Amino acid sequence: MVEEKEKERVCVTGAGGYLASWVVKFLLSEGYLVHATVRDPCDDEKNGHLKKLEKASENLQVFKADLLDRQSLCEAFAGCAGVFHIACPVPPGRVPNPEVELIEPAVSGTRNVLDACIKASIKRVVVVSSIGAVMLNPNWPKDKAMDEECWSDTDFCNTSENYYCLGKTISEFEALEHAKRSGLSMVTLCPSVVIGPMLQSKVNASSLLLLALLKDGRESVEDRPRPVVNVRDVAEAILLTYKNSEVEGRYICTSYVIRSKVLVDMLKSKYPNYNYPKSFIEVEEEVKLSSEKLQKLGWNYRSLDETVNDALKSYEEKGLLGEDRSTGLKMSA
Ligand SMILES: NC(=O)c1ccc[n+]([C@@H]2O[C@H](COP(=O)([O-])OP(=O)(O)OC[C@H]3O[C@@H](n4cnc5c(N)ncnc54)[C@H](OP(=O)(O)O)[C@@H]3O)[C@@H](O)[C@H]2O)c1
């Protein structure tokens, strides 16, 4: 009789978050045994949805862990073959103390995760970075698409007070250096603005961007080009790069560049009754970003139409569009 192969055990950090929840869902559906780290296992508003995922009752174990507490990470990683490091603060706007609220958890947190990976003899790691670690580079040639060679300039992040991007840039750079030094098998993935359906109930920052366009009815918004990608496509890219254990380095994960006005026109034609912005301020800016490296691994992405429709369906199901209140988002939409 052939014995059934033991299921692979993996850990996902920040599992209750927007993107990580989809990663947990896909891992469970593929039969993995999943350790999910969250900061507060009793907070059902943030994490309750994890227990409702298919196969969660048999194959999901929730661990309390903070990125700044290495021991808690070591406990969550024990017995795992792989780690998906996704946790990181993603605030919707400025924070009062960026050093403590953004840089420290991103940089020291990632360092702690990778040290804990070595301790637990983890075989493969995916670290989720961001195009924030790619695009803030004023010296990149304007006519050339930004690819994995392009790094955000930390001085520029600092002077432009873009501390989220600063944290992501330093943490990703250090992670890749750590892997070179330690021999850890690792990739980093840099998604653009992630949109699409939500599994969790607490609204995350990038979903707020789309919700603000639907609800806030502002007089005017800047018509900036934004690179976007579907949350399920990012989760699939994370699994794809994990399984291709021979590949390493950075992977940009993005599908479309879309301006707010085009997106609003698209939404209006299907859902005319929401509280859209009344006018748009032209912004002369171009975004050229390439996911060719990821596509060569076999990554595909869903249509923008499907992405937006599924996002709206999930907002409707969660009652997020029925309220009259605005999102209160301060960022330019
Ligand atoms: N959404 C995007 O557009 C986008 C684009 C590019 C890259 N990313 C990256 O993708 C990842 C997930 O983002 P998301 O949009 O899914 O954000 P999210 O929904 O806000 O999730 C972030 C998660 O990080 C956890 N976290 C924050 N600080 C922590 C700490 N000190 N210790 C442990 N956990 C901590 C949060 O846990 P709590 O619930 O306990 O607060 C939360 O579960 C992040 O690394 C982000 O930088 C996101």
C-alpha cells in the first residue's frame, strides 16, 4: 500500500490581513497545513473570517505573534517547511510616529522573521514587499519601464516623507542581503496597489481607495495613473514563486495602470448610483512598470472588469456601500 504523502506545513504572518487571508485560503484549498500568525487571536472583527475558510477546522492553527517579538515567531514557525511573510503596517494615510509605527515593524520585523526562519530550518520563504520599494526613484530613465533592477531611493523617500515606502525599501533590500548571507531560499514579491474582493471584515487601506471613489462624492480628485493588481492574482503569484523553489530575487506583480477618471467612468457605466467624484484634476505623470519576469514564470492576471465587479460585490455583501458616511480617507484618490 502506498502511504499518503504528509501534507506540507507552512506559516503565514499577518494572516488576518487583506492579502494574507487570500493566501491562507488558497493554501488551505491546496491541502497545506497552515500556521496563521495574528496579533490578537480573540479579535474576531480582524481575524474571525479565517476560522470560516474551507478546511480551516482541520488544517488551520492560529498563533499569537508580533513581528517585534522574535520568540513568538519562532513558536509559530516550528515544524514548518515554508514561511510567507506578509505582515506589515499599511496605514491609509500619515502616521504620527513613522519610525515606531512603520519603519520598526517593517525593518526589524522582517529581520526577526528571517532570523526565526533560520532557527526553524525553514526551506523556502516568500517576503511580500511593494512597488513602494521600486518606484520612488527619480533617477530612473523616463522612457524605460521600471523592472526588478529599479530600487526606490531612500533619501528621496525620506525627503518626500514617504515612510511606508522607506520601510519597505530597507526591509526588502536587507531581506535579499540576508538570503545571500545565510543561504535561505527566498523570493521577494512587489505588488502594485492591490484591489479586489475582501475576505476580512475590517476595511484595509488599498480597498479604501476604491471605496472612496464610490462613496465620498468629492468635488475633485487628482487624476493620477495608478498601477493596480487583483488580490487573488497576487496571492497566486505568492504561491507560484513559493513553489518554483529554484527562483530567487525580486518579482514585480502588477497588471494595469489606470487613471481615476477612467476607473470612475468604467464604474459609472455599470453602477450609476454611487457618490462619485464630481471632477478630476489633470496630472502629468506616466507610470511604466513591468511584470515580465513574473509572467515568464507562468503568472497570469484577471481582467480589470472582473476585479472591479468582484470587489463591488464583496463591498455590497459586507454592507460597506449602503452607508451615507464618507470613508474619511485623506489620501488623494
Ligand atoms: N494592499 C496593497 O495595495 C499592497 C500593495 C503592495 C504591497 N502590499 C504589502 O502586502 C502586505 C499585506 O498588505 P495588506 O494590504 O493585506 O494589509 P492589511 O490588510 O493591513 O494587513 C496587514 C497585516 O499586518 C499585520 N501587522 C501589522 N503590524 C504588525 C506587527 N507589528 N506584528 C504582527 N503583525 C502586524 C496586521 O495585523 P493586525 O491585524 O494585528 O493589525 C495585518 O494583519 C504588506 O506587507 C504590504 O506592505 C500591500
